[in-house]
Amino acid sequence: MKIAVHIPTQTLELRDDAGELLRRYSVSTAANGAGELSGSFCTPRGRHVVRAKIGAGQPENAVFVARRPTGEVYTSDLGAQFPQRDWILTRILWLSGCEPGYNRLGVCDTMRRYIYIHGTPDTEPMGIPGSHGCIRMRNEELIELFDLVPAGAAVEINA
């Protein structure tokens, strides 16, 4: 399995080992565009792997902070209580760069930047950039993707 994220079209494709398209999802990447530097709030490009899958068995809209479930389940009321919070919901696919000096190690390390594919409130738009660097997905679609891809799956992010 291979995941391909295309920043210009704000799409994520899942392909099998033969390259056949299995799924296509609308996503939201960084509002600041593409970039690899720590602190840039950009979505990193290049070759990555799913280093860890976090949240199996959690309910849809489970809230995560520092990759741990808080016990909360997102609702519009909770969102209104904390309007500035960057919601990480449902599941996390934690990405790790594969290209030293570009998206791995030093000031450009994707994993140390805590770049994920994760769920977001349904009120957040897909198909347009809006994240702080991560790749946001609809929760229902993220659950489907999470269940289909293994840890170690290849992820290519293109601008």
C-alpha cells in the first residue's frame, strides 16, 4: 500500500502495490503551504512512512493531545468552548521522513515536527489548505484509511 498526497489538488490517494487506485479523499494541508523547516507550520514534501498508528478502537471524534486520547469526544459545544484549539481527532497516522537533510533529521525532521494524518471537526473545510502542517481528513474517511494501511506504509507528499 502507498499513500500519495498532492498538495495542489488537496487530495490523498491510496494505491495498492501494483499502483491501482483504491481510494481518493479530499484533505486539507498547511495554510502556510509546503515546506520542511521546523517551526514553519508547512506540510513537508517528499518520501515518508507511517511510523506509528495511534487511536485504534477509539470512538469517532475522540480528542487527542500529545498523541494521547483525552477521554473527550469532540462536539460543537466543546469546539465553542475552545475556539483556538487545533483539534486532532479520531486517529493519528504519525509520519516520518525518509530523506536525510530534506525531511529527516536536523531542522527538517518530519517526525520531530509531529506531522500527522489526522481527523478534524466536520465543520473544517476539506479541499483547501488550512492546517498547521498536518494533513487533515474527514473522520469517517480517516477510520477507513487507518484500517487499510499498515504501519510502515509509504507516503509520498508532492507539491
